[in-house]
Amino acid sequence: MLAVRARALFDGVGPGLVERPTVLIENGRIAAVSPGGVPLIGTEVLDLGTATLLPGFIDTHTHLAFDASDDVIGRLTEADDATLLERVRAAARASLAAGVTTVRDLGDRGYLTLRLRAETAQDPAAGPHIIASGPPLTTSRGHCWFLGGQAEGVAGVRAAVRERAERGADVVKVMVTGGDLTPGSDPYSVQYDRDELHAIVDEAHRHGLPVTAHAHAVTGIREAVTTGFDTIEHCFFLTESGVDFDRRVIEEMVRRGVTASLTLGALPGGPPPPPH
């Protein structure tokens, strides 16, 4: 039994800080948290002094295979699998060091994050808990096609979903619209027709997998919600003239219990935000 003490703790449940907390850890798991608790005699004590304790952060949308360079695609496509896996491992270690204890990786190449998932399960110090999709489904030369997830037609997308289920993916990721990262891709256009989207959702749910949509544009969000997707990534409601928060779509998301996974942040050198 290990008792961790600190000046304060923020647990995200109460309105303020817990003063002088004691966190009891048993067999690698938190067993109890108490304010001002006194550890039992014989318990190993780790006193962190003036530190404030926080729960582990969860990054609900990341790509461990990407980097922050000015040429994300070039660096990824030029790297062999061994080199890219080392970068993925380094990104995982950096995430854990920053306090991120769970990541949801929504697009890699060659199922590398599934390999890392097995490694971190054996060695928790190697990185956070990983929820992984493998390569995202996309159309021929569609958004992020270079990750190797190109699949088209009802039979083709069903086969792609089955492959991910057989590989042990935790979630199926689909590029419903285009995106800014890929040259020639249109973030305002829907890449798959409704029959293909229905087939993806049906096959994923048949294998007990949630399915999530990369969707910038309101048209793509609407199609993903209509066809039964569980989560919408980005969910910006973009149109070519700005932003259109279609209340009917939002209400339908609420009715169906569809989660919006918002990817808010600043991207140096990226496109400016929409005008409206």
C-alpha cells in the first residue's frame, strides 16, 4: 500500500480543492482518496509537498503517428514502419509525461498504435492507455488516404470494417468529409454515399464496435447522424460561407445520443477560422 500526500487535490467532482489529501494506491490502482487522512502505520508514504494532484487527462482525439512539423504528410510517408513506430512510442511517452493517461487514437498507418497498445498494457510506463482505430476508412485519394485505409462501395467498406474488427480495433473511424490536411481534399464535401455509410455502421455495430465520423461540414454531420454514427469528430458545422449550426441536426444528435468530440485548439500555420 502506498499513500500519496500533497498540498491539494482537484478531483473534478467537487466545486473546489481538497486540502491535504491522502491518496491510497493498492496493486497499482487508486483504492481511496480522503481529505487530511492519516496513512495507516506501515504504509509507504510519498509526500509531494506543495503539489496539486489531478486525475489523469483523457485526449479523446489524437494521432500519435503525426508530428507538429510543417510537413506532417511528408515526414509520415517518408518514414518506414520501424521509424514511425518509434515516433509513435515517443509521442505516447510525451503524452503520459504531460499527465494524459488515456488517448483515443483515431488514425494511424499499419495499425501501429495497436502494437503500442499491447506494449503499454504490459508496461504502463511506456505510455497512456490507448483506444485505437487503426487506419481510418476513406475514399480513393480521399482525406488521409496515405494512411492506407482506402475503401469504397458497400462490399468494400464492410470488408474494411471486418478487417479492423479482426485486428482488434476499439473503434471504427470514417472520413465522412474531406479535410484541410490532405491536398485536393474538400472539407465541405461528403466522401461516402448514404448506402456506404449505412453499411459501415451496420457492420461495425454487428462486431460490437462504435463508429465515429470525421466531419467538418454540416452536410457530413447530417449524413453521419442520419446513418447512425455514434460520435462526430470536429463537428464544426462548416459551410463554404462560414458556420451553420443547424439546430435540427443538433436536436437529432441529442435525441439519438450522438456525442460531439470537439477538437478545439490553435494550429500555427493552419487555415484561419471561418468568417462567421
